[in-house]
Amino acid sequence: LFAQPCAFLKGVADLSGLPASDLPEIAFCGRSNVGKSSLVNALTGRKTLARTSNTPGRTQEINLFYLGPEGTPRLMLADLPGHGFARAPKAKVDAWTRLVNAYLKGRPPLRRVLLLVDSRHGLKAVDRTVMGMLDGAAVNYQVVLTKADKPASAAVQRVHEATRAALAEHVAAHPDVLVTSSETGAGLPDLRAALGEIALP
Ligand code: GTP
Ligand code: MG
């Protein structure tokens, strides 16, 4: 699947801009700067498909990408604006948060939310809020630890364990927590395999 073409479809700034779609859709969600756009690029092997930046608040719209042969796409990827702190006016950040929350709760083709969490920091309050919201909306989600190249491996393991343990009380959470690095490619084969099972054949 990830060897097939991937193309930008559109960026949407409000719910009415979302196209009707039957394609299984995967959303990349998480705090600002956690590495959502970088993971979209790393998975697809395209360095500049999604725009990334050191500055939190880079992605300001829901960016949709479709994956698969031209004319017969198999999967839609949605790169979301980040939750939480961003270098942007509060009114803008609030608007993205409303957009992302409404999208997450009410997007019919959404099959799985990848909740990205920095492997140096583990789950934060805003992550738990999103998890509670997804549990309530019965939207399937999976936690993906990012930037695993940064901390020492023992520290990653501790965060991995703690994150897995915290999922027990979350009804809509996938029990497996993936550990990834967009920098080294660690964990990407497992994530590609998981998404391959959700894609159209
Ligand atoms: P927003 O769109 O602002 O919410 O951010 P984002 O979650 O899309 O993060 P983005 O992909 O733009 O990455 C933020 C920063 O983290 C960039 O400087 C990336 O180069 C860096 N980064 C992302 N993934 C990794 C990783 O796996 N390892 C390392 N070392 N850096 C990473
Ligand atoms: Mg981004």
C-alpha cells in the first residue's frame, strides 16, 4: 500500500469543506509539534508531502491525502492541526480545536484515529481529554509514540509500559501501543501493516 502513489487532496478549514467519502480514513491526531505531519511523510516515503516545522501550530487545516493507485484509491489519511499550545492567536487555536473535535466525533468514514504522543513525555492531560472524547463517541483509536530516537531506549520503554497500562480504562483504545521514529524509520513497518489491514483491498 505505501509503495503506491499518495497525493494531496485538499485542506479544509471548516467541517463543510470535508468531502463526502467512502474510503476508509485514518486521522493523525495529537499535541502540536508531536510529529503528525512528519509521520505522514515518513510512512509514505515522501519528505514534503505534508508540511512540517519546528514551530508548534504548523498544520492549520485538516489536510487530506489519498493513497493507492490513481483512480482507485485505497485509504485516506487526514493530517490534523495539533491540540494544545501553538504559536498562533488564541482565537485561531480555539477554532482548530473545535474543528478537530467535531471532525473526530462525526466523520463517517473515519476508521481509526492515531493518537500521537511524544515518547519523551507520555500521555498529557490534553491526550486524556481526547481519549475520553473518543471513548464517548466510540471511535477506535491507537496510541503511537513518536520521536523514539530522542530519549534513551530505557526511557522509551518506561513510557511505553506506562502508556499501555493507562489504556486499560479506555474502551475505544487499541491495546497495542506502537513506538515509532520518523527520523530512523523505527516502528513504521508495524504501523504500515496495521493501516494496510484497514485499507480497501
Ligand atoms: P503541528 O502541525 O504544529 O501540530 O506539528 P506536527 O505534529 O505536525 O509536527 P511536525 O511533523 O511538524 O514535527 C515537529 C518537529 O518535530 C519538526 O521539527 C520535526 O522535524 C520533528 N520531528 C518529527 N518527528 C520526529 C522524529 O521521529 N524524530 C525526531 N528527532 N524529530 C522529529
Ligand atoms: Mg503538522
